[in-house]
Amino acid sequence: MIATDPRSTLTRNTNDDKHSWHLSPYGERRPPFTFATNGVHVRSSSVARATPAHRPIPQPGRGPGRRAARRGTPLEGRIVTSTVVREPLAPPGPARSPVAGVASLTLRELLDRPRSAARVIAAFPSAVYVELRSATEPRVLAVVGSDAVRLPNAIVVAATSRDLPFAAVREGDDAWVGDGVVEVSGAGQGGPAPRLRIQVRTRRWWDPSPVLGPVSLPQLTHGALALAAETAEERCGLADHPGPGLLADRCADGDLAHAVDAAERIVGLGPGLTPTGDDILAGLLLSLRLFGGAVHGGDPAVRLADWLGAAVTAHADTRTTALAATLLHCASRGQAGAEVAAVLRGIAGQAPLRPAVRRLLGVGHTSGADLSWGLLAGCRATLALATPAAGRRKATA
């Protein structure tokens, strides 16, 4: 009989629209077949359906068949349509409920619009990077734990890397972003059916644009010297390459054309998700824009940031990684990660500088040192461009 599969059961006719039937994972189409039992011909349906939880499985000698027999209705010779039901496998682990997240304002427009398709491009114990299939920036967002690096395009969840919040996520998983939610799903066990791995719903927002307020030139000079002292023993990833030094010199000289040329030469230069050249450019752009807008006479530095930002982001999607391209777009708008923002506030005298620099230098393999190098180059260029000609030599000595 049909008991060849121990999970198979026999139910009543499923032509009943009063119940919400759900296809089983085994719901492939099969040719119908007929068998006989106790003189009753039973024909199976071609599509397997699951039995509703509130409907008991008919037992022998009970149910409508027996009532019909009591009324004298013969069952022999009738055709009864039935369904072979295969119970779904239990999911490997508890059901995942939505996780609350605090999202960067950089992502507000992205999260407020209708859902769009995306995919996971990298997954780590403390962070997951999701790329959208879109031509507009930001194209990449990060879902990170509370103890991870907080990039300007990050959604932060209240879990640490020890909690393994992203243990089920794999590179290449499908994702959906929009309507205030980020969902990641992957293939379930035993088949291609998608299975929800994590769902993050935005509950609050954080601002990635630090407000440095008015900063005096002496304070900026002091902060730049302090940053140089803290990073004196650090080497950026392109320490042996002439490109970064040439870029810093051209920026300090106000040589716009050659500065743009030098910046374009180091876009995407270096290995990793965020190449060294891009980290240097991000720090330089942030320092020029934010300190140029905070000091007296800093307009030339802001204009330089405008030109450099437009040059390095114009074709960044084809010259560097997707994540680095998004971070360059953020930096060109003055949007910084939490660790970089803390260093900027330390240079401006709003917070202690040393612990902020230590935290930044611990980011990535060389990313922290690269960002610090760019920040220092931007401070020096801002001072050179904002200081009157008679005092430039003293400020850059």
C-alpha cells in the first residue's frame, strides 16, 4: 500500500477551500495511481499537500466514511480521491525572528524604498556585506555586530562576534533590502527552497557625518602634530609607492590638476575588500572637507575635496571593489565611520586623541594606518591652503 514511506499518510479529499493548504517540500508533481483496499478503489492526486494542523487524520472505522455506511450508502465500487502527504522536515534550528538594528543615515533612502534584490558579497563572524543590484550609491551596506568596525554604511545589531549573529550567512546568499528591512536567505537542507538566515529591521538611525564646529588654525596644527606623533611608527600599505606622497604634495601646493591626476592613479591600488589606495583617499577626502569647512579660510580645501571626490568616484565601480567604491562615495560627502570620526574629533580638540588613534590603527590589516595617513595628509593640506602665504612655511615645517 502507500505505507512504503514511513512519513506518508492518507487524508480525506483535499478539494476543500476552507483551509489554507501548504505545499510540502516534497510537493513535486507525480502521475496519479489507483489502488484497492477493503474493496474501495483509492486514486492518489498528482500534487502532494500538507494536512492542516487542526484537522485530525482520519482513522479506520471513524469519520464521514463510517457515517455514510450507517446511512446505508455502499462504498464498494466507488472512486475516492485522496492525497499522499509527506510531512516536511523540521528546520535545522529555531525559527529566526527579526533583529533590531541601528542604521546609518547614509542608508535611509535605500531602506525606505520598496524591497530590491541583493546578494551577500562577504560574510565574517562580526559583519556581513550586502551588494544591491543597482547603479546608484550606496550599492553596498554592512550589517555588523556591536563590537565590529562601524563603517558609514553600516547597520548595527545588538550582538557581539561571540554571539555568532551571522554564523548561518554564506557568501553568495540571496538578500532583499527595502521597507526598513534587510533579509538574507539561502538554500535549505535537501533542496533549493530558500531559507531565511537573518532578518534585520531598522529601529533607529545614527549620523555618520561628524560636526566638528569652528576649529582654530592653532588647534588644527596641534591636532595634526599629535596625530603624526601617534602614527610615526606605522606604515601604510603603499609606503614604498610614490603615489601617496605625490598626492599629498600636490594637495598642499593647491595644484588641482596634478592632485586629481595623482588621486586617480591610486584608486583601487592594493589588495583586500578596501584597497590601500582607497583608504588613503577616503581619509584625505574626509579631512579636507570637514576641516576645510571648520577652519577660517578653508574654502580652498573644500573645493579641492569637491574635485578630488568627483574624480575618484566617477568610475570607481569599475576600478575598485564594490565596498571600496561605496566608501569613497561616503567620504566624498563627508560621511565617516565611527572610528574615523573619533579621530577627527580628537584632532579638533573635542575628545581625547590617543585612544581614538589606537582604535583606528586596529582596523583591518593596514586599513587603520592607511586611513590615518590620509587624515594627516588632509590636515596638512588644509593648513597649507588656509594659512596666509607669509605663514605657510612655518605651518608646514
